[in-house]
Amino acid sequence: MGSLRDAWEAQAHNWAAWARTPGHDYYFWRLNLPSFLEIVPPPGRLTIDVGCGEGRVGCALEERGHRVIGFDGSPTLARLAAEAEITQRVAVADAAALPAADASADLAIAFMSLQDVDDMASAVGEAARVLVRGGRLCLAIMHPISTTGLFDSDGPESDFRLLVPYFEPFRYAFPLERNGLEMTFAGMHRPLVAYTDALAEAGFLIEIIGEPVPDDDLVSEMPEMARQRKVPAFLHLRAVRGERATIGNDEGGSR
């Protein structure tokens, strides 16, 4: 199937249209982003945006006073982020090999990107490397339970049906069409423990776990969002970097 990086490069223009068409991606604007920003610390010295996509999260952070450098494996998405309405510094880079110095940032953001990288554990390790001790990693992913099944329909009373084993990692490519826009979401399903193990191995301590739930006003305006009160769409984590964890190997080395 090729790499996830290649899959997102192939969908870059579709994604830009999906993300930038006004009012289209209401899951982002009305549910995911507002809840995520609640766990983001105040601006510090430097914020690194891992998997910055077309740049909308970086723009939101810049508006709040963060000094952001974005990295994305897709050349097209990186270019689009660099050309965003709010100027931000962006470079093409693998999340598992960031061109940033050790301990150069006090905040790393991985918003809806870690399920889209091939080597998630190494990406988490890189986030730890570029953070100062006491720095934070804030991440959002598709909730692992949400990628194991589907709702029967768009109706608010729709049932969610589990289709695949939760604990078995697998690659997916999910095509979606809405209001004339098409997008194929490529990613990797991993159980929650895969992420928590990667965080612990990299020396992170989890501070906050969030599962965004639509409030009454949003459900009243968009009844289909009531489904996300049954099964969460997204998972948010905030973790603090402590001492780097030692990885056992024959040579007794550490990361």
C-alpha cells in the first residue's frame, strides 16, 4: 500500500479543500479543535507542530501567541501551510527524524497526525528529544475505538458496530464524500496502549486525557453529532517530558 506519507501526499489537495472550505469540516471547528485548545499550555519559547498538515492548527496557535515551527512529511501540505493566511515557518520532514535541535522547544503539538505516521513510537521519541525537560506534548488522534467500526447511518440514534478486533493494529484507507468534496483518510489503527507505551518509553508522564463530547447546543444545531455521545470520535492527551526512558538492549544503551 506504500507509506502513509505517500498516501497523504496523494490526497493533499483533496485534504486542503476539505479543511479550508468554509463550514465544511465542522467536526474540527465545532468539536475537536475547541476541546484540544483547552489542554494546550500558554505560549512559551517555541512550539513545534508535528504533522502540521495544511497549517490550520498552526494558525490557531499563532493567533494565541505561540511561535510555531511546523513539520510535515507531505511536500504539498508543507507548502500549503507555509502559504497559509497567518505566516508560519514550515519544513518538509519525517516525524521520526525532525530537523530540530535537542531541547529546543517547550511545547510539541501532534494534532491528528500520529495515527498517520508509519513509525509512531519513533515520532513520539523525537517529540521527547526536541522538548526541554518539563516540556509538554499535546496530541489528538482518532479515538482508537472509533477506527474499529462504523455507525449504521448518519442519524442521531444510529448504532455503532464493531467490525474488527480492537487490539490488532491495521492499516486503513477510508473514503468519504460530503457536499461534493471527496477525501480518502489513510491511517493506522493502534490500540490506546500502543500510544501510552510509546509515551512511557520516551519518558513522558500523562497529565490529561480527554474525550470530546458534543454539548447540548451543538447537538441541537447538528442532531447527527449526538452519535459522538455514544462513541467518541477523538482522543486528546497531554504529557510532560521527564527523564528519557532507558530502552533495554544488549548494549545497555538509551534513547
